[in-house]
Amino acid sequence: MKLSMRFGIPFMMAPLILAGACTNSKPAATAASEMTGKEQKSISILHTNDMHGSYMPFLTTTGNATAQTGDAGRDTLVTFDKAARIGGFAYLASAVKKVRKEKGADNVLLVDGGDTFSDDQLGNLTKGEAMIRFMNAINYDLMALGNHDFDYGLQRTRELQQMATFPMRAANITDDNTQQPIFGEPYVIKEKNGVKVAILALGYRNTPITGNPENVKGLRFKVGQEVAQTYVPELRKKADIVVVLSHEGTAVDYKMAREVAGIDLIIGAHSHDILEPRKKIGQTYVVQAMSDAAVLGETELIVRDQQLVDVITHHHWLWNEPLQPDAAMQAMIDQQRKPHLDKLQEHVVESKATIGRQYKSESPFDKLVGNLLLEGFKGDVAIMPGVGYGISIKTGPVTSEDVYKLLPHPSRIVTLTMTGQQLKQTLEQAAKNLKPANKLEAVGGLIQIAGIRYEMDLTKPIGERISNIQLNNQPINDTQNYKIVTHNGLLTGLHNFDEIGKGQKINRTEQPLTDFIIQKLKELKAVDMPANMGEVTIKR
């Protein structure tokens, strides 16, 4: 069932929410306390997730503002109801300080759900150091390691952990050398307001197939739920409240809530959802705070007799207009940007439309990239992976860092040939990724294609979902070879697309994908929404 959301709130509730305000379900908990007469305590856990290197404010749209807003292919449709500037670490720092002042710093924790320091040009230029410095400055307590937190390689992740003043952990990611969780104890226990709160970090089970497998060589990734079943009973003996900080995605978090006893709260990540009001499954509450540092989640734990009796969610939407940026954080951001300003602010192209990325649906930006690849390398079909990060390009001037928000990784262009049958198998795998028999096998978004038209029916059995594949208005031939243009990441089995790496006449060019696209955009001088949108039809 799809649920339309505005500001992350069910659409029918949207008129009750004011821009810049937080939502609050407190009266019920207060009333319960008054009836029992028992002492009630409150602890606030502030949380961010899936920041993907987004430390600068961005402009929203009423449609596709980020990779996973305005995407009707998602289970939960999230949109903004106005175009305005939102997010940015200077505003995040200001909001965190405000909550700490109001609630008392000793009653507040701050955690991050992962996918944190890459996927941005400054992130690339500093190899993640900039975001770590920003996070140190506002005193995070814990970060779960997401799949993109290994984008600069395991050794660099180790170095960033050494720079961080907070632990970066995952109970379900183990080091082959030690057979222990990566970087040490995968949980923290903090005493706040006389209550012991344990927070267990979980990473993403499918990390090796969402990026370069060489980046995580020497690590083993387990299903978070299975590992939680081992840790949670231990933590129940050590703490009053048990929280799981999970980079497994909402669907898997719901499954964990149903099947693992003893978890009081799951703070989610990976799926870029906004869960407001909080979801309760059995005795476990589940929350998440969207992505891209647009929202500071605040989950208030209501505790009576050292037991959790309720959870109140406050989502602080970081609209810039009503907030004052934190001066010290802004100065730090300016300092980090200064050596790289010429690169970051380089003018690339003028855009005549908002060109965004979609995750579970056909993506305008990826179609644009595919079209440029087909033209530049004389291909039949361009293939890009379905990825869930990125801020939409807006109407007007587009800079280098705007492009790097959507193409951050150092991929190199590859050409090869595939048969029509291999293309069909690749599309069938894409359909399976979107709707597998087991939710734990879901990985990536819709594969992004330019050059062919096809139909996908997710209501049909796995392996029978793709039909009517056409190239130049003619059905493709199962045995004919077609020239494919893609990048080297898709040769490694990314998102389980094994057939691409089995192609013939593989030519690994030395041309970096991002450099090529930036150069082509400069030559165009102006771009608009791709004219060949609608090459894929999906029945869900």
C-alpha cells in the first residue's frame, strides 16, 4: 500500500503541521503519568541518517527534490509541499544545540544511521574527512556503518574512525582477522537522567553487492536481525532501554521488530523514510528521519520505573528561513570549502528544468547520462545502476558539485556487447531486486536504461516479469549482440547484475564517467528534461 506523505506526515494530517515546526504526540504520555502518579522521566535521542555527504543547504521542489522524494515507485511517497532551502550542517548544529538547551544536555543523545561521509564532491576531495570534522564538532555519540561508508576503501574507513570522536560500529560486520565486529564493541551504553540506554549498531547486510567488493575485502556481512538476536538478551541485562541503530531499511526493521524480542526502539536508515508518527510493532517502536540532513529526528523516550512506556516523535525540519545557522559550524564549513572553491563552484551548464534522480522508477538524470553515453560511444543501450542518493539539479546554473552529488564515484566508462537474452535476464534481475520473494534479498533501485523500451510487471512471478523489449521500434533478438555502454562498477556484479560482467568485447576505457559527463554538459551549454522519458512501463 502506498502512502502519500507531505513533510513526511500522512497527507491528510499535513494541514496541522507548520513549516519549521516539530510534531508531538505528548499529551497521551503526560495523561498516563498523571493517572498512575509514578515518576516519569524523559530522554531524547536525536538522530540523522543517510546524509550522503550533504552538509550544504539545498532547494526543495514540490516533486523530485532528492533521489527518494517524489518517487511514486516507493512504498511510501514522500514529497515537500513548498520550494525552499532546507538542511545544511550549520542549521543542523543550531537545531541540536537548541534541543540540548531545552531538554538539558545530560538528557540528550545524538546518533547517525550511516551512509554519511561520501557521495559529495567535498567528500571525495577530503576522502570523508570534512563530514567527520563536522560531526565531531556537534558531538555525535554513535554512528552505524552504512554500505556507502566504505566507498573510499576499508583502510580509509579505519582512518576516519581514528579521526572521529565517536564510535563508528556495526555488530553484523566482522573482521576476518579477528572474527570480531569491526572497530570494536558494536554498542554503547549511556546513562541519561538516571536511565541506562544501550544502543546497538547494525550495518547493511548486502554491502558487498552495492559497491566495489574490493573496498570491503576482509570483512564479513551478516543479517542484522540474526546478530541482534544474540546481542539483545545481553544488553537487556546491562541496560534499562535497548535501542537498535539499524542501516537495514524500513521493511527489514519491521521484520526485526516482529521477530526479535526485547528491542524497545529501532532507529532506522538506508531506505530514506520519514516515519511520523512513530510506528509500533508489538512492543517495539520504529522511527527514521529521511535523508540528506534535511530533518533532525528527535525520539523522546518516556520512562517510568526504568521501563519504556511510550515514545514521542518530534521531526525538526531544517527549513533555513526560520532558523539561524550556527556561526562556529558555518565558519568550519567555509574553512573546509576554501581550498576547493574553484572546483566546487565551477560552472558546468544551464538547466531549463528540475532534473532529478528517481530510485524505484525511471530516473530523469540517469536518462540524461545514458543519452550522453550513447551519443559519445555510439552504443545501442546505456545501463546505469539504480542508486538512491543525490540532490536534484534545479532550474538555472549547474555547478561541478551539483553534478558530483549525483555522480560522486570514480567509475570509468566501459563498452561491451550483450545478447538480447542477456539484456532480458538483466532486466528480470532488476524486477527481482525491486520485489524479491524474501525482503532480505531486496537490493538497489530500478536499473536505469537508455536506448530500449520495455515493460515490467511486478505482479507476475519472478523470471516472467519483462516483456515487449524494443530497440528502434523493433523487438530485440535473443541471439543478436548489442553494444552496451556502462561503467566498471557494473562489471563486478553490483546489485546482482551478473550478466553484464559476462558480456563480450569488454573495453575498459580510462575515461572517468563524471569527467566525461561534465565535459559533455559544458558542450551542450543548456539541458532540459530528457525527451525519451517513458521508455519503461512498470505495473506494480
